Amino acid sequence: MDPIAFPLHHAQLFLEVARRGHCTFAELEEALSLTNGSVSRTVAALGETNRHGQPGYRLLETSKDPDQTRRYQVRLSTRGKALLRQLQGF
């Protein structure tokens, strides 16, 4: 992963998800003062496929919220957990 090509707001969202363990888009919007569209684009970029259909960073995964099926939960993927362990080692 090229750190120069990794925008700061991607890192902020990644670290917020890591801090919480899992959260909804709405919780990320509130915690980071971002719009729904910004959270959606960033989560997509950090997930499997970005909004342009190109491969994402694969650091996050989303799933339907079991309490409200219209909401999605965001959590670190296996690759995201590995990156977090590396960051914690510094």
C-alpha cells in the first residue's frame, strides 16, 4: 500500500472503525463530521471495490445490521486487522 496515495480521511475513518470494533455509517458520519456520501465513498474505497468498480484496499467489510436491515455495519477485514497490528507495533 502506497502511503502517499492513501488520503488522510481514509486513515481517519479506518482508525475510527478500529477504535469502535464495528459501527454504522451514521456513527461514522457523526464521529468524523462527514456526509453520508463521503462515508459511503470512503468505506467503498477501503472495502473490496471502490465506487468506480476498481479494487479497493480491502481493509473494511460491511454487513447488514441485524437490528435494522436497512443499515450496514462496518468492521475491519482480516487484512485491516493485520494492518492495525502492524501500526500498533510502531
